Amino acid sequence: MSARAADLIVIGTGSAGAGVAQRCRRAGWSVLVVESRPVGGTCALRGCDPKKILVGAADAVAAVRRLEGRGTTGDARIDWPALMTFKRSLIEPMSTQRERSLVDAGITLRHGQARFVGPTSVAIHDEVWTGRFVHIATGAMPATLGIPGEHHLTTSEAFLELESLPHRLAFVGGGFISFEFAHVAARAGAAVTILHRGPRPLPLFDPDLVDRLVAHSRDLGIDVQVDAAVEAVERVGEEYVVRVRQHGDVRQVAADLVVHGAGRVPEIADLALDAAGVEWDPRRGVRVNAYLQSVSNPAVFAAGDAADTGGPALTPVAGYEARLVGANLLEGLHHTADYAVVPSVAFTLPPLATVGMSEAAARATGRAVRVQYADTASWYSSRRIGETASASKVLIEEDSGRILGAHLLGPHADETINLFALAMKTGATAADLKAMIFAYPTHASDVAYMV
């Protein structure tokens, strides 16, 4: 194998990797980037961005149907092949564009699987590169479930490439992926079942609002099953049969497609991290310190889904961590992460959003907390678009008036949650939000009444 050197080796080109490579290259460093898949990462090519295109179409259909008899005819439908064509027209050029931006910046790019062969040396095909530093940003992949017939499961990535939508879909797991895709598929006319092994799906969100969303999902025809542990998947003729244990009984669910929505794990098992002396956990990622530096090999850094940072596994967090790694590489170990205010959204229809503390966590602090809950389905902003699943819960510290957490379900919750995040980040109080003059009629103008 030929041997070459670089100041920095970056493994992965998603949100946690490309920014580090670009920043260090601008500072004059020689940089090698290694990517085993098309350049761009999960969010841009196989996750957030293509998913949101499908959600956009489903949202348009849902909006027309909600207003049937109130100004629309309600006959909108999703043309799945046309939607896939539109999705590809937006997503497929991204990889080429992002690859070109790396190369134009003077970054060396190699396609293939990187494998450590020393503390800062990696092998790619017949080359070995040694860096002063290595940054791991390989993202995540579907978790192994360890059930018979697991190979029959379709991944979220494959779902986003379906040429046609099967009539019956079963989703294993009750997290983001399952609920978001289920809401799209239901609007496209599919019969959808969600099988969640726990008592309540979407565990990262407020339980009261999740209950509202589950009830709404069932009203749409989505069969949400809880306490339903999937034990096996079998191909029987032209269909799949999912064996489920629920409340002590075993039952079967038939489907034309079974989708893996039961969690993701760091995609690091093929990196040969032990050869670099890098400590790692298969479910949590590379063990890092507060500076996102490997606890066992100070020349190695990691961020995003590949790292055990303690932060939420979200694309904006990966990008934020990439900025920290870049600063720590160039300026010394001075920058640590703050995950106190990170909004998160499940892009169901309507969306479910959260930021800050849960109600249970806020009460556990021992502080006096005011819980401001509202069923906003009766508010004008929901009624004028026919939305019946809408609610808010805001947690306010009594003494200071500070916002401790905000939880939203309803139209434009995915945008409105950012106003609460900004208020929390800047220290704006409930009184400040009440005093704010918002444009009206907007969903943002509801904020003053939510606090």
C-alpha cells in the first residue's frame, strides 16, 4: 500500500464532517475526506431533506381535505411516481454539488471504506493515509433488532426510493421515522400499522401531546399499536407476516412492506477503531470528552451520530458539533457543547415539537413551575384551516418568568417552536413574550396566549 500524509483526515461528509474539513482547509491545512457513500450525508441525501419533500406533498393534500366543504372540494391526492420524480430532481444533484465544493476547496477526496491501521492512520483501498488528526463523522444506520426475518425489513432510505407505494405498510417502532412516514403514506392512501413495543410512542416528546397525536393518527386510519413487541418477520407468498407479542398474546399482522423504524446506531463498526486505540460503544458511539475529543486517543475527534456526546441525535446538533471540533482543532481545546436549548420536531401532520425541559423534569428541579396548557384546536388559527389536533404546553418558572420548556402540536409548530427556543436562549420571559407585538393573524401571534 502507498503511504501519504495530511494534517486532517475526515471520515464522513454529512453535517458533522464536511464543515470541519472546509474550515480547516481554509486555515491552510491539508485535508483528506473519506466517504463510503455518495457525498453529502444522511440528512441531505437519505433523510431530512428528501423526507420533507414527501411531507410537503402530504401536507398539501391534508390541507385540502381538512377544508373540504369549507371552500375546497377535498379531492386532492398524491401521485407517488410524480412525487418521487420531483424529489429526485431536488436531491440527486446535491451529491455532485457537494463533492465539487470539497474538491474546489483543495480537499483531497477518496471514495471507499476507511479502516484504521494505526492511531491516526487509515487505509482506503490500496492507500494508507496518516494524519496529525482524524475526525470521525460517519453518522448512523438502522439498529440491528436481532429477530428472525430481520432481513425482510425495508430501511427508511429504501422507503424514500420506492417507485410505487404498497397498499399495506407496517412500521416496526414508534419513533420519528415511523410516524413521519406513516402520516405521508396514510395521505397517499395506504393502510398503515405502527407497532411500538413500549406503552407510548415518540418518547422524547410531551406525553400529553403524544396522546393527542396518537388519537389523531388513529382517526386518520393509522393503526397505532402499543405494547406490541415484534418477534419475527416472515415472507409468505406475496406478503409479509409480522409476528407480534402484545399483552401476553401472539398475533400476526400482514403487510406488503415492513419498514424499520426502531432506532438507529452509530455507523462505526467497520472503522477498526480498536486499531487506533479509540474507545467506542456500538450503541452510543465514539467515547469523547467535553471537547469532542476521543477519551483514549487525543488525536481523534468525533461528532454527530457517530459520537457519544450526550447531545440529541439531530442534524443541527451535528452541524453545531462540527463547528466546535473545527474551533478546537484550530484554536486549542477551548470550546465545549451546550445542549440546553435544542428544539426538535416530528414532521407528522400536524407537526409535534419540543424544546427544553419536559414537565416531569421541570417539576423534579424543585422549583415552582407554572404549567400553561391549552387545547388550541378551538383557536382561530387552527379553526380557519380546519385543524382539530392542536395543543400547547409551556413550562414557566414562577419566580423569574423564564421559559423552562415548550411543547407544541399543531399547524406550524415546527416553526413556532423556534420562537420559544430563541426566548429561552436569550433569557426572554413570559412577560416579554406577552408584550411582544406579533404580525397577525399568524401562528406566531399565538405565542403571547400560550404563556
